[in-house]
Amino acid sequence: MSARGWGRDLALGARFACTGGREGWVRMLLTAVGVGLGVALLLLTTALPNALAVRHDRDEARLDYTYGRHRPKAADTLVISDLNTTYHGKDVRGRLVEPEGPRAPVAPGLTKYPAPGDMVVSPALKELLDSADGKLLRERLPYHVVGTIGEPGLIGSRELAYYAGAKNLAPRIDGWRTARISEFGRPQGTTADTWDPVLILLVLVVFVALLMPVAVFIAAAVRFGGERRDRRLAALRLVGSDSRMTRRIAAGEAVAGSLLGLVLGTVFFLLGRQVAGSVEILGVSVFPSYLNPSPALAALVAVAVPAAAVLVTLLALRGVVIEPLGVVRTAKQARRRLWWRLLLPLGGLAMLTPMLGQGRSNGDFNQYLVTGGVLLLLSGVTALLPWLVEAVVARLGRGSISWQLAVRRLQLSSGTAARMVNGIAVAVAGAIALQMVFAGVQSDYTRRTSDDVTRAQMQVNLGRGTELGPTARKFSATQGVRKATVLGFADLGDRPWHGEQGPQTTTSVTIGDCSSLREVARMSSCRNGDVFVAKGGQAAANVARLARPGRTLHLDTGNDTEKGPDVVWTVPHRLKQARAVTDPAGNKGSGLLMTPAAVPAGMAPAVSATVYLALDESVPDVHEYVRNTAVKIDPLADAMVWASTEQSRKFTSIRTGLFVGATCVLALIGASLLVSQLEQLRERRKLLSSLVAFGTRRRTLSLSVLWQTAIPIALGLLLASVVGLTLGTVLLKMAGATMSVDWSSVLAMSAVGAGVVLTVTLFSLPLLLRLMRPDGLRTE
């Protein structure tokens, strides 16, 4: 058959689809909607690499390292302080800025810096501050809003960020939170963090597992209305077309539906693209401009979808005999063969087997073998499910009338039932495997912190010059605070800090009342005015050399950019002994301890403070109250909520990406299943009407529809669990992780899949009830 003949037959089929009257239009519209939903998600997927690249580039462009080499004040320098905070679980990116000359670098998204006391904010932060929910945050940001940050300065439409003007920041330069910079962006000589092979493996599997259900649904969507179409094709045989021409015409109808689906998919994508700019999923948001599909990938989707429509239609019609007098579909079909269906998962296992035990220490995984192996294993679900459904329903026997109606329907069209749940089965199998891998490698990316959450739940670091007594009183009066332990810190050396050589030996001095000092040392007695030497911890040798009665020590009063005055302190003769103990932050250090009455006047400006807070976490917003108090004491205060463990940000971002993608895929699954269910009910309209006319109760028919959905989904979830556990086990072996099964996640994924199907069934009940009328037998 020449290409010209193929084109003529396909065009004829497309013409029949477009001019087939109401029936043809409904069928093509159903196909187009199903394909369109899949195309929209595929376009979204093709746009993800660009979106991630733009987010990364914008984040890199606004980097303002507050550590590194120190610069002198110049016409092109900017002093900037990192004021990042958290509000109701959301990160707030904050910066205090003070340009020191006319050529100071301007941050991306700004045209100029706000004056001291003013701030420019992101649109999302402005919206939050103007709402009732932003009351506590407004107390923390005592600046006047004078503008908004432009899109180039933000990584997402819902990002909370601000730049506030300040003055006299230079004395606060510490090489940690405050620095002097001359440009934004990653400094030369620094490189971005690298990803280890296991994380790259996770990314590959996530993409494959999320895209497979989309491809399955597109393949199923082009077969909507298949039974009615096949019966109509018999008329073409009657007027002289041969069987091959008839199949090509049928493929042409599918192409018409898929092309319309491409158009609808593009519309859905453009609408979703705009909506994406106003929503946030699991803390991730984007601007619509981020979601620009790669032209090459978009062209691949435009070519692959119609080609898949032709291929799927031709394959589906291989088992159908279309004759001039009808379609031979109701005769007993040949039993599906199992052997070739097993080749797909076995082939996938064969591709993954060479990488077993590779782990993260033997280089990157072969991405082609990983992609191919996972694809074949998940494709095995779509191949095995029709055989499993057919084999099981053939053995189902007696039961209620609704049960018998459902079983008989499944026995006649097990393939259709399997197609409906194939996508869910694939999605659940991939999700189970990924949950296993995440659970298996989680310990590698999670570390226990040294924080003792039984003694304190928050820590606040305050800058130099903090008055310890008033600070303790303010925190103790804060709502939800049960106990505030305030400790001051300073450094002492054997030589002046501003000399050419600097001190040779140094030690720390910790200042606090007796109750606070007992958090870091064990002492026999304590009263205000005492000075102790704590031994038994880190740097004990330094303390032994310096803590000698009568010795003169020099206080560190400078910062990273300027040297302070030389303040000296003489070790008193009445020096008490203490034993260092582990503090709430997990540190055990030797050093000098002072009660407030023993602190000389010249030392106070050089003392910074750390506050350990025991909280009543049943008080709503207790963390926000603490942060607000901290900012009132010191605008550059750093408040941290303690946790017993912390997780790698890269690992967390991949897991977040999985959840975001799974949410989109589940939405597609639900929508596509609903379209498929409605199409199935429409095709059985006369059958339902006939049963009602003969006295069948509507409750019985409704239950039969539920059974027709429940039986395939139960089998699909069972198969998905087996394949998912197998894939998860193989991936864990590849990553060199300990084999473990998170059964709660397996059950949760299965429950989500079943929940989607039940929800779709409930949404289809109104149409079912409308179709169950005797007048549905009327025909023209």
C-alpha cells in the first residue's frame, strides 16, 4: 500500500469522524477530551526542564554570599544582611540592604533600593501582609511597603520575599549573616553542589513513573467509542471496502480525535499555565513564563500522539472481524496468552540486573538502562492486567443479580474493563516502588541533630551588645514560653586581637545567671559575682593555660571588617572550679564562666547571646511569638526551631517533586476515568433502558456498575502491588540500601487508587440514573 493510499484512507476516516452527525461528534469529542488531558500533562512535563532551569538561574542570579573574602568599602559595594525567617511553616526570604556608593549592585527584580525604614516585597508577601493571616508577620516586619519585587527577582509566583532598607550595617559584618558584596550571583571559583548517583536515579524513576500513566491513558482514550465505531465500519464493508482499508479508515477517525485532542490539550495547557501562576503545591510555585515547553519535545508530542492513535487502533482491530453484515465480536474470543506478556517485566528486570549493588560509590547509573528497565516493568502491568482480569472473571460464579450482571459484562468485555484501570495500576505500581526507595534510602539523607529537644525546642542567636537580663525577661514574658535560658558569649586571648600577630591561645567565656550556667556546667555552689573555670570539655588545654589567677587576657571586640579597642580582663584569684556538661545544643566545651556581677563594663558591648527556649507547643503560633520577640530585641536575630533530625534539601526537593507530579497525574487519572466511564455508560444506554423496562431495579443496576468497576480495580491494585514491590526491591538493591517495605505506604497508595475509582463512579451516577429510563429504547 502506497503512502498516498494510506493518506487517502486516513483522510476519509477523519472526514467520517467530522461529518458523522451527533453520534460521531460525541465520540470524537470524548476521544479529544481524553487525549487532550493527557497532552496537557505531557506538555507540562516537557516544560518542567525549562521551569527548573529558570528557577535555578534566577536563584543563582540573586545569590548574595554573606561569607567569603572581605572587601573594603567602595563606590560599588553593598552591605547586606540575611534575615530569612519562617511564618506558619512557609519560608520568608528577607534581606536588609545598605548601598555604600552610587555603583552598588542592584538585586534582580529591583530598580533601586528602599530607603531605611522602607521595604519592597513580593506580590505574595504583600497579599499576606494585607490579610488577616499576616497580623503576626506584620509585627515582625516594621517597615513601610513602597513597592514590589519584579519577576526576575523571584523564583516563584507565591514566594514570600522582601528587601528592607537599613543604615549603619557595616559594624554588624560578621562573615555569617551580614557581609559586604560588590555583585550578585555565584562568586568565581565556587561551584554548585553535585548530586550523588542515588539522587539522580530517583529523579529518573520519578519522571518515568509519572509519565507512564499519562501514555497509558492517551492510548486508552483513542479507543473511546470503539464498539459503536466497529459496528458502523461494517457498512463500509457493505459498500465495497476491504478489511485493510476499513482498518485504515478507522485509524483515520482516531487521528481526527487525536488531532482535536492536541488542540484541546494545548488549550488545557495554556489555561493550566495561567492557573499555575496563582497556586502553590507543597511549597512550590512557578510563574507562567517558566512553563515554556521545549520546541523539540513539543514537536515530539505533536507527532507521537497521532502516530500512537493509528498504531493503537490498528492493534485493537486485529482481533475484530468486520464483515458486511456485522462485527464478529460477540463470539467466544481466544484466550489471551500469558507467555509474551511476561517478557516485558522479565526484560525490564534483565536491563536493571547489571546495576544491582552499584550504590553511590561506583559512578552514575546508566540512564538508558534505568529508563528502559522501569518502562518495561511498568508496561508489564498494562500487558498482564487484561490477562488477569479475563482469567479471574471467567471463574466467578453465583451471586446477587447485580453481581451476575457485572460479572457477565466483564466476561464479555474484560479488555475494556482492564483498559479503564490500566493507568491507575501503572501509577500505583510506580508510586509503591518509589515509596519503597524513598523509605529505604531516607536514612542516608537524614541525620540526627545534636539538639536536645527535651530541654529546649527553639534557639535564638542574638548579636553583640545584647543585654542579658532584659532579654531573659522579654522572652520569659512571651506567650507560650515556659523557660528561657540566656547565655552570653565572648572570646578571650593571650594577646591583643588587633595586633599584627593576634592571640596565640584563645578560650571562650560564657556569661549567665546561676540557673543558666548550670545548663553548661556542673558546680557545687553558685552566687552572683562568681567566676568559674569549666574543664572536661573541648579545648581543655587552652583553658588550663589561660585560666590562671592574675593573668591578663584580651577581649575580642572587633568584627570581620574593623578592629575594636583592646579591652583587658584579669583572671580573679577566687576562681571556682566547675565540670563542663553537654549543653542543650549538644556541645560540651571547656572555658570560663561568669555570673552577671563579675562582668566588667568594657566587656558588655562584645557579648553576643544565645537563648534556649522551652515552649508550651499547645499554644497556637508560639513559634511566631518567639520570632517576633527576637526581632524586637535584635533585628538580625536568628531564631531556629529545633528538630531531632534534619533531612537533605535535595532529597526533600525530589520527594516534593514526586508529590506535586503525583497530584497532577491523579487529577488526570480521575478526569480521564470519568470520561471513560461516561463513554461506557453512553454505549450501554439501550441495554440499561431494556433492563429497566423489564423491571430491573435501579439500585441493582447501580450496584452492578459499581461491581464492574470494583472487580478490575481490585485486580489492578493487586497486580500493581506485586510489580511495585518487585521494582522497589530491585531499585533498593541497585542503590545498595537495606531492603525494607513500607507497608503503610503500600496500603496508602492502593487506597488512593481505589478512592479515585470510587469517586469517579459516584460522579457518574447522575448520568447512569438519567440513562435508566424506558424511553431510552426510542430510536429513529
